[in-house]
Amino acid sequence: MTSSLREWINQLSDEDVNFLKRFILASGSLKAVAAEYGVSYPTIRLRVDRLIQKIQLVDDARVTSEFERRARALYADGKLELDAMRELIKLHDADSQQMFKPDPEGDAT
């Protein structure tokens, strides 16, 4: 397994991996997976869309922070609202920049 393949699989929860397994065993039939889970087709479609978002996050070279990757994964899972995710990432970025800003006094303590 290549490192990038391992990386995106490691980002998925056990529940996500189990869902993918069931999806593959159902030959990719959303209808069959919906019946197996006892939910509607649109519910399964949403689940697949969220998994796609999570996998794309790992491959997105613009996302360099593990914090941002995790925040975006929580958003993709529906556990974090879009505005909250953006605000948290913005605050984290500002905090990170502040930590690495040189001391204007030149204090090297």
C-alpha cells in the first residue's frame, strides 16, 4: 500500500471503513446499502458525499495543518457548522502565527 493510500484510510473512522466495506460488497449499489442500513437512498448518498469530502481533504495540498484537516473532517461529518469551522481555523492560524512571531524586544529568553 502506498503512503498516500494509507494516509487517507487512516483518516477515516472505523465506522467509515466499515461503511466502505459494505458499499463495496454491495457492488457500489446505494440502493442496496440503504436497504441494508434501513435508511433512505438520500441518507446513503449524503454519507457517500461526506466520505468523498474526507478523502479529498487528505489529498488537498493546500491543507497543511493537522488542526485544519481535522476541523474540515468534522464539518464533512456534519459535526461542525461551516461558520464555526471557518472561525476555528482562522483563530488557530492567527494563534500559530503569533507563536512564531519574533520578539520585538529581541529577548532570547
